[in-house]
Amino acid sequence: MNYRKLGRTDLKVSEICLGTMTWGEQNTEAEGHEQMDYALSEGVNFFDTSEMYAVPPKPETQGATEKIIGNWFKTRKNRDKVILATKVAGRSPMNWLRDEKVGTEQSRAQITEAVNKSLKRLQTDYIDLYQLHWPDRPISLFGGNGLTYKHVEAESHPIHEILDVLNDIVKAGKVRHIALSNESPWGTMKFVAESESRGLPRVQSIQNAYNLVNRTFELGGAEIAHQEQVGLLAYSPLAQGYLSGKYQNGALPQGSRKQLFNRLQRYESPQGNAAIDAYVAIAKKHGLDASQMANQFVTTRSFVTSNIIGATTMEQLKLAVTSRHVKWTDELEKEINAEHAKQPNPCP
């Protein structure tokens, strides 16, 4: 396992990060524990979760994933072996995360409540990386094409006020470092600028979707990652399973996320289907498992700090974790970039 520096911190995180959002919904606590045991044995020292998980978000399962991780820490007594990242929700109508039964926002009161609850569920005194799950201000997310911007006036908390709250949480020892998620290039640089001008904590990473059919991060985020050391924690490296080929030709595997929740329409355009078919064919041509090729594409990008993989079975998990052994050749890079040029970012 290779390890990479997290932003400008002294932390070295594994190039593969264990995603956890299925635990408490598609996976039981025992299965979550088995996944963590295996990942740690393979050198994965970086786990990512959220106060909102399990996914899809709903009142009955909110917080379940953090509880599963907390119970694992308690039984294994190995909190010091893991660099732990979790997230606080952005502005949304979800009214089951807060005691007052109101929609989420990144106010002082709500962030403070959220971090305290996460610490309790996780059974730990500190969180290594605390991420803003999505912005407090309205921007196009989760299927927005990443290219067109439409301004929307709406209430939001100023970025410097959000940083003030996070600063107090860091000073209290509850959080070591802070980060962003589902953020735009403008938002990232605004956070950097506000932290530098006001002496507030600096964001160390950004967690955005990134995969073969969604390379929009390269359009603005990649330069920031290099110039400002706000590296990408890439989520959805398999485009929620589509790049494994399991949904080709209308297939609907029993127990898959698509079959259970029918939530993945962003990957089902004609252009997206054609691109996915092409990438699966490239993997086959090179004698590679399609999911491993897709994962290693993400892991080998120079602006990626860690590739957040996720699985519902141990077979899937082992394929994802061992994808780091795939030899990435110039020929493979050339063929993938040629396909990307035909249809850039069909599934943003």
C-alpha cells in the first residue's frame, strides 16, 4: 500500500480509502466489521463516513454507519490505527438529523450539535478529518453537469462564519483537520482565501465524485489540488457500480443498489451507456477486471490523495482494495483518453 500526504498536514493516508455508506442498510454490523478488519490488514488506514449514513438517507438508518464503526473501535481497541473522516450535512430539508427537527444548515449550533453526536456514535474523542458534506449555499450538485452555472439567491451562512465554528471545534480538540466535499473550484478557493486572511483552519482535501465517465474535477479542481495542496478524495470511482459492467444491457443484479433503490439515473443516458460499454471493452482487451481498471484509473491520478472505494460483498471489497496492483501502462492511458475525447463526462 502506498501512502500520500493529506493536504499540508503531517498525516499519511493510504491511497485506498474505505467507504462505509452501505453499513446499516445493505450491510449488517458484522459485515461492516469484517470489511474494516480486511481493509486494515491490507494497509488501508483511512476510513470515510458521514453523520447522514447509511445511504439512501432516511430517519431509520441515520447515524447507523458511525455506530457500526464506533462499536468496531470499542471491540478492537484500535482507534489509533485509523485516520477517520466524517462529514456534517450541508443545507437540506432533511429534518431528522437535528434535535429541533429542522432542515440541516451549517450554522454554529448545528455544526456543534453534529460533531458532538458523531463523536458519541463513533466512540472516539477526536475526528481526524471533518468535512462539510455539501455547501451551505445553493449550487448544482449530484448530477449537475459541472459546466453550466445558474445563480440562485438563497439564505446561507458566510464561509468565514462556518470556518469560525470549525476553528472552535479544532481548538477544543474534537477535530484535527477540516475539509470540503461536493464543492466547486470557486468555493474551494474561497475557503482557502478566508482561512489565510483570517488565520482560520485551512481545508486539507475535497471529496468529489470522480471516475471514467465523470472527470469534471479536472476542469478546475485539479489545478487547485496541485497548487494549494487541497487534494481530491475521489468518491464513486466505479460510477456507483456501472463501470464494473454489471448493469450492461439492462441487467439488474439482485441486491444491487439499482435494484434496491432505483436511484442511479445519472448513469443511464445513451452517451453514458456507450462510454461505459467502451471502457468495459478496453478492460477486456487488456485482460483486466473492469472494476479494477476503473479504480486504478482514479488511484493513479496525480491530484488524487485517496480513492474512496465501497463494497457490499467481500469479493467486491477485495477486488477494489487489490486494484492498486494493476499495472498502469502508457497504452492503457492513451486508449482511455481517446475514449474520453469522444464523449467527455457523459455522467457528471
